[in-house]
Amino acid sequence: MSAPALERPPAGGPLDPPALQRRFDATIAAGQRIEPRDWMPEGYRRTLIRQVAQHAHSEIIGMQPEGDWLLAAPSLRRKAILLAKVQDEAGHGMYLYAAAETLGADRADLTDKLIEGRQKYSSIFNYPTLSYADVGVIGWLVDGAAICNQVPLCRSSYGPYARAMIRICKEESFHQRQGYELLMTMMRGTDEQRAMVQDAVDRWWWPSLMMFGPPDDDSPNSAQSMAWGIKRHSNDELRQRYVDMSVPQAEFLGVTLPDPEIAWDAERGHYRFGRIDWAEFKRVISGDGPANTERIARRRTARDDNAWVIEAATAYAAKATRE
Amino acid sequence: MGDEETVYDALDSAHDGDGHWAFGTGFDEPLAGVDTTVPEGIDAGDLGAYCLMLGDDALVLAQRLTQWVTSSPELEEEVAVANVALDLLGQARLLLARAGSVGVLGRSRDHATASVPDEDALAYFRDPDEFRNTGLVEAPNGDFAQTMVRLLVAATVRLAVFARLRESRDPVLAAIAAKGVHELTYHRDHAARWVLRLGDGTAESHRRAQDGVDAVWPVLADLFTATAVEQRLTAAGVAVDPADVRDEVRDVLRTVLDRATLQLPAWPADVPPRGRTGGHGPELAELLAALQGLARAHPAATW
């Protein structure tokens, strides 16, 4: 639902006239959506571009850890599933960059910022995928965490972002189900396969908890984003929801989560869990994870080595327009 | 957070029964529920061998195209190239399963355990000399221009063959072909559009596209010569003699290259089939090592 009648500022008038601000505030307060042509405060626009771009970058960089297993997938069915999933991620990146473009950003420029390290992506994708069980665990835990983060965004105050998230969440939840099914199959397989699954869970559990971002008392942008309806729940709330969902799934699967402090807290109605190593989180997000350099290098190579293709397509389109 | 629970519920039921998800990513075997009886008068061994030829072409080309995923020129192309690879992989699975259903499994069953389905036994547990793909699909990708020229040629040939196979006396093969025609029409169109853009784009893209054509053309030499299996099955109304699609393929390629302002090289003289009888270069061994390594390292595993 877009805000009705536009109240344009008089020529030469102030950029943020109080009437526009009031209308924007009322739209947010009523739980309605801001649409691209609506007036919005510059801070809202900037924050959204940053968040949507970071999300888009995460989808695109996120193709790589799993993409590394595309050629070697151990059955044709698993290969088809993985190929379709990686393809979906490229599609998610496209919708999200398109949502960012409705805010005045430019996809090529955002890609440059990613490659130059001026914009971030989810730190989870800086960990390597060491066995095929990692493909399943990424589906179960990483996509599971992404879903917890993203379902509330289907009600984000910015229309194009909210609509993109609905489709993305549907696809992510299919990926999660496929990942979990791979792990179930592997757990029914050989001892070696069961060990692969446990090892992958050991490596991915803590990084997946970090996907919800820093704890609430150390999350500088959260309060404003919540007020704007860009974010709907705090990092710690979502993290707790994820733990509560994952613990019984781990039991059903027959794996042990690598945290001896996990225990049901009947009083709170939630699972307790141990302390997250935030120093590691900061290290990885600031570029010092196991695979940061490789991830960005591949994006850079794809852009630079194929620049001639884009130039050709542009030149051809220009000729076609002239004719 | 109560109001979001309905979204979770909706997600849970979002996966059933709609055609939204890519073929082959569900939970069924490729030929589940299909009557695989071989019609009278068709030699099962020949039919299986022919399915391997067509299936291996698709599998090997899918693997080549997959090498572009995460390295494509644009996001739209990531999606497109993965889509083409996924279609071809789907065709490969159906054709390998068809070969398995008529008992053509070669030596693969000596290596694969019983839990491995036929399609995977054939894909993962045959050695290079048992593969029946043509040299066209196994050649390395080269740059993006060469990749698209190769895809144009491969899709043009395959579309011409599949269009005729819709009339095959083997109903399974005919059904696989009917599904494939829609996919291959898109593949050929996608590749042709790129060849036009690159051939008639910039000086650099023109040079690269021409180099791609010149690199791909020699591999066409054994594309239109039939094996004994193809000849027998063509006579029986099951297969297509590749010589019968030669003129159509040449017309299409001549038209596209001409419009792309590219020079059409001389057509190479026919040579006896190589890849179709198991003759391959070291590139195929390398490609298969990447494809098969993990599955072979865990022969008793289930995936």
C-alpha cells in the first residue's frame, strides 16, 4: 500500500519539509508500505540501500561455497538439486539488486563496492566447504538462520524489499528442506558419512549463530532500523528463535551441537546456549576469515575477464536501437 | 512474534504439487511410473547404446556449462547458463535411466554397489572409454564466445535430432525427445543471441567470436557420420541418422553466422565416428575425474 497524495516541496524549498516527514511517519506507524516514488528521509534510503545491497551481495557470494561442489556432486539428483539452488541464489541477488535500484542505487556500482571491500556480505560465506555434508548443513543451518532473519522482512516497510523477501523465503525454505533431507540420507548411510555430517555441524553451528549479527547491546544501527520498520525483531530475539528451532532438529537428525551449555530452560520456555566468540565474528567480517580473499577474487575475475562481453552487448544494443 | 507463524506455516506447505521447482530436484526417480517395456522388434542392446550416446552428450555438456556458474559475465547469464545445464542434466538422467532400464550398464555395475541407481552407476562408474559423447561437447570451454558458439552448434544439432525423435518407435525415447525439444529451442535461441551480440558487437568481441568459430569447427568432422548402432536403429524407426540433419544444421549455422557478420569456415570433411565409439581426448578423462571422484571414493555410500 503506498502513501496517498504526494505533497511536493515548493521549488527551492527545504528538502525535508515537515509535511512530508509527517506523512512518512504516519505511513510507517500505520504499518503500510513505502513505495519507490514516495518521499522518504535520506537516512531511511541510505540504510535500506546498505541493507539490501549487503543482502544481495550475500546471495551472490553465497553461490560460491556450495558452487564449489557442483562439478563433484555425488549423484545426478544431488547435482540437479544443487545446481537449481545455486541458480536460485543468483535469482535472489537479481531481485535484491533490483530492489536497491528502486532506491536510486546502481547494480554495477554496488558490485564495484563489494569488490573494493566498501560494502560487506554475510560473514558466514567466508568459511570453506570441506565435504559434501557441508552442502546439507548449509541448507539446514545457514538457510535456516537466513529464514529466521528474513521471514519478518516480508513485512518490511519498504514495498519492493518486502515483496522480494516473500519469494526468496519460499525458495529458501525449499532449500532448507532439501539440505536436511541430504543430511538424513547421509546419517542413514555409512559410518564415514555420519562422521562427515557431525564434522560439518561442528564447523558451521557457531558461525550460523553469528548470522544474526552482534548482540543487541552492541548493535549500533538496530534501534533506528526498528523504528523505521526496516527491521522487525532484535538480533538476539531472532537468534533465540533459531536455537529453539534447531535443537530438536539436531536431536531428530542424531547429531550433537558443539555447545555443552545447550539445555532447555523451562522457566523461560527457551533453550539456553553458550557464549558466542564475537572476536572471531569481528575478525571474519573485517576480512580475515578463511576464504574472504578467494570469494572476492572470483567476483573480481568474473567482472574483469568478461568486461568485453558486457561492452559487446551494450554496443550491439546501441546499434539495434539506431536501426 | 506470533503473527509470523502463519508465514512459517505457508512456507511449510509451499513445496507440494506445483510445477514451480526445477525438474529432477524432487524426490522421485527419473522414470518413476513410466512403462519401460521395449516394443517388439527393437534390439534392447542397441536402444540402450543409443540412449548412452544422447545421454552422455547432455551430461558432458552440462558439466562444461556448470564450470561457468559463479564466473559468468552477468547475473542474468548465471541464471541462464545454470538453466541450460539443468535442462541437459535432466535429459541425461532420463536417457541414462532408459539405458539402465533395458539392461545396458556396461562395466558400471562391477563397481557400483546395489544401492546406486542405474543413472548414477552409468554416470559415475564408467571409465572414459565407455563414454559415447561426441568430441564437440567434451572440448574445453575456452572464453565466453567459444562457449556460446559451441552451445549454438550443440543445441542446433540436438534440436534437429530430438525434433525427429518425437516420432521414435520407442515411446520412452519419444517422450524424452518431446520434452527436450522445448528446452533445446530455448538453448539454441539463447546461444544464437549471444553469437549475434558478440559477432556484431565490438572489434574485440568480433575477433573472439571468430576465434571461437574457428576453434569449434574442426570438431564437427564426425558429427554427421552414423555408427552401426545408429544405422540399425534408424532402419528400425527408433533413432535418427545424423547425416539426415546435416543440411538443416548447416542452414541454421550459416544464417546465424552470416547475421553475426562472422566468417563461415569450410565444413570439415566427414570422418568415421570417434567419440560415439569411445575415442576421447585427455579432456574427457579430466572432466570425468572431477565428476566421479567423490562418488567413487565412497562406493558404499547413499546420497
